[in-house]
Amino acid sequence: MMQFLGLGILTWITFLPVAGMAVVLLLGKDNKQAIRWTAAVFTGIQVVIAALIYMGFDRGMSGINTMAGFQYVEKVSWIDIRSFSWFGNLKIEYFLGIDGLSVLMVILTALISFIAVFASWGIEKSLKGYFALLLLLDAGMMGVFVSLDFFLFYVFWEIMLLPMYFLIGIWGGPRREYAAIKFFLYTLLGSVRMLLAVIALYFSVSVLDPATGEKVHTFNMIAMMNPANFEPGSLLEGVGTTWRYMAFIALFIGFAIKVPIFPFHTWLPDAHVEAPTAISVILAGVLLKMGTYGILRVSFPMFPDAAVAYQIPLAILGFVNIVYGALVAMAQTDFKKLIAYSSISHMGVVILGMAALNTQGMTGAILQMFNHGTITAMLFLIVGVIYDRAHTRGLNEFGGLMNQMPRYSAVMVIAFFAALGLPGLSGFISEAFSFIGAFQAFRWIAIASTIGIVLTAAYMLWTLQRVFLGTLPEKWKDLPDINGRELFMLVPLAVIVIILGVYPAPAIDLMSSAVNTLVDIVNAQGAMALIGQ
């Protein structure tokens, strides 16, 4: 385990933003440049740590349901209460670790958070509070992807909620209060159901305490993946039971709201439209992935019987997301709202690939999570660039920007064509894997879902035509082209999109072993459950 000053590398990458937040809070509110650069330095170091994790990650390790499958593990007792009323002992651990399912999300979170700081450079209102909340949000997101204790996972999940609420509600657009409250209530609705499932799992699973030699309940997520650790007669013991299906659905609702999956999606367009550009980038780039990650990390390996039983309904929801999101995106005249609905459509591809429950589909789903994070970050940054200059996002108000802003248009073309799945760019690879896996599992749903590819091409090309081609309106003849700071945010993302489109092996190699293990767990235990019924 890599350590520095006695702390593991995952602790550093998770809590470094909290240290940055503390420094920001100590600075004077009028010292704006120092506040901005403090946030940039701390998130920049986080990117360096993420690079070290990537270089040191052992691609051959597998076994997501055993300690042997996780790397950079840190595990110490956090809360240990003996004789906790009639429930017995309460034992919660500070337990961190990553595997092939989470390593790409750790890298993505560090990268998007760093870029979001520079996307926030123009913020002037209550700058100190803004960057403090942005760094706290960064820590909460990172904590979700590295936690292996379910209680700790839930704490980080909830920590993320508060800063996002204020970042939208204070620094957002005209309807910011409405959008922030809607986001908060939707997410809280899912969190309550998740908490009930967490408690039910805790009292259904027990392991041997090495200190006392007694059986104790645990929040250990790895232990929860092993059917042998479920206590006989407990609420969630066995396979294919009503209570297990109810727990799976409760968790699914909590994760589905975050994705978001239809019909839990209505908070997303409002949040995106009202949020500042940087927060939209984080929202689409990272937060949505927490929902699909939760399904992969928690729902599938802990409830493989339910995963198999609900495979087709999950695939149908993926199809609905893909087609519905694309159709609604096509109807938009607000540039930012169009990108928001396109995110709903592209996350449907993730759901479709996951529902396939095979290696190709899940590989495509996880790769799509990363690729969508980079592509949609580019798209929201592109919207922010033009909005900062023109103070409008109306698609019908532009035209001919390609001649006026050639560098801006070049970056835009890469993002647009990556989003519509052009071969040679990263979006194509992940969508292709997802559809290949889906076609093997549910052919007709996969075929129907390809309608979304055509619709995506239609609204992306139509947007390109309306905004960048044709005659430039007289009022936009003085618009300046993209500047150095904006290129600094967009070019690294464009490079990643191109590299992974031509050579996706650096990302696929990270996850292959973990994906194969997850597929084996779900299919073996799920099939046994169906046979048992």
C-alpha cells in the first residue's frame, strides 16, 4: 500500500480537497486570486495522485468479492460500540480500496474536479464559499468511489448532496432555488430507501470478529457479496425471496434517481440549466456515474438473483432512456437543455450494457461511464464558452460561428462527433461494446435501442448546422474566439477522447479482470437462484 506521512494514497486523494477547503476558508474573502489558485493547486495534486494510482494499478488482480481483488486497501476500526442495546455490537470501519470497477471513476473524478476549478474562474459572487463547497463536493464524490464499508459509502453519498444544493441554489440561474430544491428532494427520496436497504443488509450479514472470535454484524461491502455470510433466518438470507427483491428495488430507486433513469429524470434538466457551467460539468461528468457505479458495486454482486430476475425490465428502462432522451433533446432550443437531455440518452446506453450481464456489455457500460464523463464535460464547457460571450443559449439565435470562432468550432466538432458515436472517437467504442453485449442478451431490445443512435446524430448535426454554419448574425461579429484558459480545460479532454477512440486498451485493461469476476458472480449465483425457484 502506497503511503505518505502515514496515510494511504486513497486517503490522500479523498481528503486532499478537504484540506484545500480549510485553506480557502482561512484566506480573506477579498483575496480572490489566492482562493482560485488554492483550489487549482489542491485539485491539481489530486490529478497527480490519480496518475500515480493509474501507473501503479495491477491489471491482473481480480475477485471483487474478496479482499484479494482490491488494491491500495486501507482498513482501520472507525466506530466500535460494544453491547449496542439489544442489537448487539455496532462495528463500522474506515475501509477504502479500489478495483477495476472503480479505478476509472477515481481518475475521472480527479480530472473533472480540476477542470471545474478553471471553469469557475469567472465566478465573482461569494467566491470563498463557492470554492469551499466545490472542494467539499469533490471529496464527497471521490469518497463514494473508494469506500468499501457501506456506512462510509452512505456518508460520502450524503456529503455530496449538501454542497451541490448550495452551488445550484446560490450561484445558479433565475430559477436556481426551484432547481436546487427539486434536486435535493429527489436525491433525498432515493437516499432514504437506500438507508433502509443498508440497515437490512447490516442485520442480515455477520462475520467472525478476529479480536473476540464472535460473530458480529458488519457494513463490510465485500462480506455482503458472499452468500455464506448471510445469517440463516435473517431478512435478506436466501435467494429469490420477496424481501431480497424489495431491498434490490429500494437500492435501485436510490441509484436510478442519480443516473437518472426514466421516470426519475425530471430533476436533471432543471439542475443543468440553472447550475453554473462548472457545476453542470461535475453533475454530468461525475455525479450521474455514481448511480450506475452503485448498481455495479452494490446491487448486482449483493443481489445477483434479483439482477437476473429483473434483467429484461432493466434493459427496457435502458431503451426508454436512450430513445426518450434523444427525442426530447431534439425538441430543445436551449443549448444547455439539449445537452442535458442528451446525457439522459447516453446514460441509457450504460444501463443497456449493464443489463446484458455479460463481459462485453459491462465493459462497454463502464467505458461509457468514463467516456460520457469526458465528452459531456466538453459539451457543457462549450456551452459555457458561448454563453459567457453572448449571454444567451438559444440555438436559433446563432449561425455562422465557424468562421468567427474557428478554434472554438474545432473543439466543438470533436465533442459533437464523439457524442454521436463517430468511429475513431471514444464514444463509438463504448457504445459498440454495450450494444454487442445487449444484442447477445436481448436482441430485439438492442435493435430497437439503435434508434437512439440515429436520433443522436440527427439532433447533434442539426445543432451544428444551426449554431456554426450559415450566415453570422450582425450582432455576433465581434465575438472573440476561445481563449487560453478555456483551451486548457478543453484540449486535455479532447486528447483523451481521441486516444481512447483509437486505442481503448489503456482503459479496458484496467477493468477486464474485475468485470469478468462480476459477470461470473451474477450469472452463477443468479442462475442458481432461478433454478432453485
